[in-house]
Amino acid sequence: MVEEPYYFTNFTSHTKYPNTPETDMMETVVHVVKFKINGEEKIVEVMATDPSNAINIVRRDLNELDRKI
């Protein structure tokens, strides 16, 4: 459980699997996003177009969740 206030830091992302000719043709692929909430490392997987997009998706979802809590 995360205590308030919430601090989301240290976002990194990479594709879960190596690029192949098949994945190069796909619009989205699985990305692993690592980040910290109040210093505790978290890892999630999201479908995204690139690592930057994956981080943006996770940040958006975290911000929405933070508003609901």
C-alpha cells in the first residue's frame, strides 16, 4: 500500500520482446514500464507504440487513479 502523498518517479520503458519483422509491422507491442511510487519500485506491462508512449500511458493511468483515491 502506498502512503500519501504519492510521488511517481524514475520512469523507464523498453519493449518486452526483441524487434522482429513481424513486430515492426504492428502498431502496438508490449512494453515494460518500471517506475517508483514513494521509492518503491513497480513494474507494469502495457501495449504501446514506443517506450515514450508506454510511459505516458502509465503516467495518465496513475494520475487518474490518484484523483480517485
